[in-house]
Amino acid sequence: MFATGKRSLLTDRTASPYHWADRVPHADAFGDPITSETSMIVLGIDTATPGLGVALAGPEGLIAEAMVGTGLRHAQGLLPAVEWLLGTSEMSVQDLGAVAVTLGPGSFTAVRIGLNTAKGLCMGRNLPLVGISSLAAAAARHPQCAWPVVPWFDAKRKEVYAGRYDTSGPYPRALEPDDVIAPDLWLARHPGPALFVGDGAVLYRDLITSRLGDKAHLTPAWEPLASAGVVAVWGRERAIRGEVLDPDQAAPVYLRRPQALLTQSHAR
């Protein structure tokens, strides 16, 4: 799938100019960040869905993006994908100034793989870490939409991870808290027009259209599942503004307890 180098990205601890104590950009007398931070290259990672996505963003926007439908086998594909993307872009891990990653919601294991990889890269090279909502990132791919954008990710157990966003501004604005919910219950609460995106929207397409009729708007089934390009570009803007996380404290956003924990609690 992807060629891999002998040196692991997670164990390459070559010094980086970005240290944790300096992750909030310095500002001039007018409060504007100085240019040393605005030239940074950011790696974006999205593993919240069956589509594994990686991307690079720089001062002029998106540099490169790759998406692979791994079917949640992200543990095997993520680092090779990052190495391939950097190599194809004639860059190396030493060129990175920050890493942005989706925090969830999404597949518990897949989200954790993406976050742990991002944390490893950041801690190994003292890079800033930016966390992005996977649902907000999916909504951001549909700017200036005339209707609310509703990302649905398959949450199993006949439920979806659902968000509802206004994308008329520069960034998606959440119209309500993200939730994990049965699709029919969500539709009963929201009878108005909306654009549905994500693998949950594909899975429950017939239900959506039967309930909403011509008020249901859906993206094509072949639309890429991963939003790494958005994560990289948006993450870069947030890194420059100093909106970064402590890698030691960064945690996934699950919206509900993982199945393994639920099974343990029921067994008691």
C-alpha cells in the first residue's frame, strides 16, 4: 500500500524549533503573530471513520491530502500513509511545525489510534497538538450551505454520532451539542431541511428520505469519508492562534462509554 522507511516517525527525536513552552505564538505590538509561526507546515490526521485520512497544510493552504478506505484497519495504515504523504510532498517529519487530529466522536479504537499517533509525533519532536471535532470537520467540507449540515457517523447499535452545524461563516458553528442517538429519534426532533453527510447518512439514506422527503439533501455515497484536509488547514489556523492541547492531557471524545467498559460494568 505505502512504502515505509526504516526510521519510525514516532522514534525520530530530531530537535524541533517548536517547544511546549513556546507553543503559544509570539505577537507583535499589535497582537499579530510574527512570521516564524505563520510559515509552519501542519500534518492533519483523521481516523474517526472507516476512511483513514492524512494531509499537509502550509501558508498557502492545502498542500497534499490522501485518503484510504481501510475499513478501520488504521493501525496498519496510518504511519505508512504519513510517510508516503511526506515523501510525495518532498518533505520529512523535520519540516512539521504542528500536528492536528480529530478527537472524535467515531470508532473508539480508530480515534484512539489517530490521537495516540499524533501525540507520539508531538511529544517526540516537541510539536504543538491541535484537536478538532470529527463531526465539525465533516461539516466544514460543505461551506456556505443553505441548510444545516448534519454529519452522521455510524455508531453501531442502531445509533449514529450526530451533529448539526451552520456553515455560513468562516468556521462551522454548532447549532446544538453533538450527540449519539437513534436515527429515527433524531429525525423526529428535526423535521426541517438539512444536508446529511458521513457514513451514517449513507447507511440510513432510505430512512432519511422517507421521513424528510424533498427536505432531505444527501451527498453522494462516493464522497470521501475522511476530512484530513480540513483538519490540517483548520488545525494550522488554530495552532497559529495558540489554541493547542497538552499532549499528555489530550483525550478522545467518545460521547458514550466504549463497549468494553460497558461489558465490564454489566458483568459486575
